[in-house]
Amino acid sequence: MDFDELAKVGSMMGSGGMIVMDEDDCMVDVARYFLTFLTEESCGKCIPCREGIRQMLTILNRICEGEGKEGDIVMLEELSEVVQDASLCALGTTAPNPVLSTIRYFKDEYEAHIRESRCPAGVCKALVSYYINPEQCQACQICLRECPVGAIMGGKNIVHVIDQDKCTKCGTCLDVCPIRFAAVEKLSGRPVPAAPPQGTKVRRVKKAQQ
């Protein structure tokens, strides 16, 4: 990794820092994160940088909110070209890089957000829901106690249910659900299954034979 090799692939060394991401990172959200920073960093002297980055951020916000539309990707690419060519300083000419590189290598994630209302990484809150699988729930009440907004209903030996209207999608239920039960699921791109009738008794999961 050096200046020349990174330049060949259209990148740059910058400060020499490196961020490692995996499949749990949403590339659309990553691009949005960088443009949020750059919007604040722009001095505002030239219109292409000041307004171009802001408009790109508006589009990315809309996509992450599940309101993306056909043509948004092309528009992002066209705005990027204008900002690169017409900005007065290096901040503006390099600002579109996160958008262009994520579109180049992860275009399928943009398309999933726009066409399927789905975030493959399960990061964009507007596109995810949490659901307790009644076949797996053991009514341990951990998620019920830990939910910060009281969105989970249930009781002893009663299958727990998430009130989707109250849920803030913080993910606490998923984090605290015991691995051996794995009852809480994160859904994206598909509707939440109907909740079982109120008062449904748990179906005990048999322990594996040792």
C-alpha cells in the first residue's frame, strides 16, 4: 500500500489510516456518513461543492430511509462529476469519492435499497424490523425487561411479541436474546409475520443430546 498503487485504482493515501468493514456494514450508509462530514467541512465558497455535496447527501438520506427511486444512482454519479470538475479545492474534487467507489463496487446494495426496500446489512433503521419467532421463544423475559421503550409484550411461559408501533429498532432485543434460543430475528425487505394469538404458550425447545 503506497501512494502510487492507490492512485492507480482511483484512491489516495490521505492520512494513512485504514478502516476495515465487513458484511455488517451498509455501503450506502457509509457513503452517507462521509458526506455528512464533508457537508459540514465545506467552506461554502464555491457553489458546486457547497450545494452539490448537500444534494448528494439528500439523495443518500432518502435512499437509506426507504424512499429511494429509480434514477437516484445516475443522479448521484452526475452530481459527483460536476462536483469533481467544478470545485475550487481538493475537498470538493475528492468529496464524491466515497459515493462513486461504493456505487462502483457495491451497486447491488444501492439497488436493494431502492428496488426492494431492503438493507442487505440490516443497518438502515427505516428498512429493518425486529420479530420474535414464536417457535423459538422460551419466554425467558430478558428482552421484555431490557427493552428501553416497553415494546415487548408477554409473560412467564407466554410467547413474547414486539409491538411494531412502539419499537424504535434499537436492536437491544436481538443483543440480549440468549444464543441458545436465537428467537429474535432482524428482518429487511420482507413484511413482519403476523404475531401469534395473545397468550400463546411457549413451545419448549429440546436440548441437544450430549
